[in-house]
Amino acid sequence: MEQQVHFKSVFKYAGAFIAWVIGSGFATGQEILQFFTSYGWFSYAVVFINLVGFLFLGKTMMTKGFEHQDEAGFDHYRFYCGKKLGAVYSWVIPTTLFLTTAVLLSASGSTLKEYFGLNRYLGSALMAMLVLAAYLIGFEKMVKIVSKVGPVIVVLSIFVGAYTVVRDASNFSEIGASAQLLAASQTSPHWSISAVLYLSLNFLCGSTYYTALGRSAASRSDAKWGAVIGAVVLIISIALVNTAILLNAADSSAFNVPTLYLGNRISRAFGTVFSITLILGIFSSCSTMMWSFCNRFFTNDKKKNRIFAAIVAILTFALGLFPFGGLVAVVYPLIGYAGLIFIGCVVYKGLKKDSKQEATIGEMEAAI
């Protein structure tokens, strides 16, 4: 029996769920361009597959996290993949988190340069320092911050997408003509592969964060509905931004930050607000990545852990000096392929019915 839903907690977890995804790629539009829009009309098939995938994988990871919140040494890699494969992924995933953090820092530099004219390297350095500060304040405080940032970005992204779709609806007939131009941004040879890679990218890297988010929930219902609402709102936002970029393919695809171009077309003032929001979005995702990576090392020695975090911030900044668009095109598909087996294991665990476990969960919830 499901426990009563606490709406305030659900929306907090939904916001935190969204915060993981809305970083560099989503907020800037570069990720949406490469994994969705570049396939033209088939981008909507990619959207649908991701709706199903985000609902199932998000709910599975967060509820499983809640179910094991009393296990101090719970290793979700081994839980999903078994002892041997889980041990492999326990080191593969931190590596992907490190690489993705570098991409996020590169994105912050590109955004600040394209809109404010700030030196790209300086922008990335400032973001690295802010992210390090967020890590040092602790997980619970960080969740409170990023859970507020996520919904703001989604609302603005939905507005940009909806406004652009209404204004440029006459351009729908030109989408087919832009196929060759968009194809240059494709991450894989077929749209179905791109759909699976996007799911793998987000849930391979996000597994540690989503598990921790579920473990911090007050009830299984809060964890489940936080994931469901977060997934639905996120995919709606992706669909609208995808459509907006499609309707302006010739111009928007030429920018490192397509959504900023679309925001500027609404008005210069809105573009300024949106650019600041994009930076906050990058910050939110980068902060969660930083926590997921650094929290694995020197956990019993606070001083060493903080020194390690500072070193990670410096190294990811150095890697993030490479061009943002190039990093997305290389790093993200690579991570996606690495996560395919892991995602398969999560799907298997999510579908597997364990009556004994379900009975235990029911007893635990009844006692709360």
C-alpha cells in the first residue's frame, strides 16, 4: 500500500530530479540539437522513447534508493549489475562523471562568452569555483539549491519553446528541407540509437545521484511521484525546445548555445534573463555531478575529501578548456555507449517482481 503523498516533498524531488538533466546540454540546447533535433521529424520518436525511459528508469532508481535507505553500505552498481559487473561500473561511472563535469564547465565558458563577451576560460574558472563551494556545503543543502533552479529553467525553456513554436509555426513546411543541415550534428547513425544513448547518458552518470535522492526521501510515494512528475515536465520541455530549434534550423544550429539565440529573438531583455538562468542550470547539473564523483573518495577523512574535491575542480577546468561543441560530440555519445549494459540491468531489476521484497516494503511503510 502506497503511503500518503506529501506534495511539497514531491515537488522538491521533482525539481531535484530535473536539475540533473538541465545542465550544459539541455539548458544550452546543444544536447537537444545533437540527440533529438538533428534527426528532423524522427526527433519526435526520440522524444517518445525518452518519455517512456525517463518515467521507468527514474521511478526505478529513486524507489530502489528509498527501499535501501537503511543500508549504510548499499552499492547500487552491484545491486543492479551483480558483483563482478557492478565492480566494473563502480569505476566506469566515476570516470564518466569526471568527463561530464568538464563538459559542463566548458559550457559555462561558452555561454558567458556568447552573450556577455566574457573570456571563455575565465567563465569556466568562475563556474569551477562556484561548483566546488557548492560541494563543500554538503548534499542536503546542495539539493535545496538545485531543486529550486531546475523548475525555473524548465519554465523558461517551455516559454521559449512555446513562444517560438507559435510565432514560427509557418516554418513547419521547411523542416524537411533542413534535413541535410541538421544531419551534420547527429551523434549516431540512426535516431533509435540516439534515443537509447540519451537515456544511457543521463542514467549512467545520474545513477549515484538519483539513488541518493531516493534514499533521502521520506516515503516511497514521494520518491516515485517526484521522479514521475520530474520526468514528464522535463520531456515536455525537451519536446518544445526541440520543435523551436527545428523551426529555426538554419540559424540556431550554427550556435554553441541554440536556446540563447532563440531567447534573444524574443527580446534582448529576455535574452539577458535567460542567459543568467542558463548559467544557473549549468551550475545545478555541475554541482550534482561534482558531488556524485567526489563523494566516492576519502569519505572518512573530511580534510582529504575537500582537498581531493579542489584537485578535481582544477583538473575538470583544464579539460573543459577544449571547445564545448566538440566535447559534447565526443564525450556524451561515448558515455552513452558505455552505459547500455548498465541500463539493461536497471530495466531487468525494475521489471523483476520479488514478492518477498514487496511485502517487506509494505511493512516498512506501514511502520513509518
